[in-house]
Amino acid sequence: MKRVLCLICALALLIFPAQVYAMELPDGQKVKILTAEEAERLYYELASREVIQPKTDLGVCDICISESNGELIVVYSTTCRGIAEKIGVRNMTLQQKKGLLWKEVVLRSEYSENTDAYFGGFILEAPEIGGKYRVKGTHYIIKDSVETSRYAETDTYVMPDK
């Protein structure tokens, strides 16, 4: 069932391409957008390390921010009890703390249709060592023409030294 859902999500991403809005990245940083399969694999890998911050109003709504091989990984998932007409995230924003303010680095809004789960994410290549990051955004579903949403935000994550 999960493979079928992943295939449907992947096809939806191909048919309905997502847009990435990125601010100017310092020090040659790059962002790699994850496929649904990559996001799901990393989600379960990070979930096994118990670094996921659960939000449960829509089923399970998770955001995970972590490090792997010197890259900053962000994965998120939204689930629904039953099949949603639309399921996804709005304004999922990676921010980096600069002085007293948070600067937007990546902004994503994306969804799947006619499914019970959505997985997404991205990788920030070459993030600032010691940099402070957080992710915030809204998980949502539209089921039976009614929208339900839940705001979520991670704690501050400090990028460790390699």
C-alpha cells in the first residue's frame, strides 16, 4: 500500500511540479529538493532516531530537521484518516537565525491529491556550521470539501561541526 501511495505521490509531483522560492543563499549554499521517495526514506530513518516532533490534529503531521554528511535535511509528512481531496503543506519555511532575526532560506507549498499521506522535503547543501535553523509551516488536508490545518514549528537546530 505504501509503495502504491509513494508511486501516486511521485506521479503527482511530476504532473503538478512544485515551485521553490529561495532567498539568496550565503557562502555557496545550495538546496536539493527531495523526491517523495527520498523524503519518505529519510523520514523513517530520522523517525527511528526519535528526532521527529509530532503534531497530531490531522492524523500525524511531522517535521524533522537533522544533519547528515554535512548537509541539513528537512523532511515533513502529513497524514489523513481516510482519503483527502488535497493533502500537503503550505508555507513550509526553513529559516536561519541572523543576529536577532530569522531569515527565510527556503519556502515550499506543495500537495498531493486523492491520497491519505503526503511526504516532502529538501536538503540544504553546505549549511553554516554552528548556524541556527528552524522550520515552520502549515500542514493541511481538504476532505469532503472541508479544510483542516495545523501550524507546526521545530525547535532551533544548531548545525553541528562535521
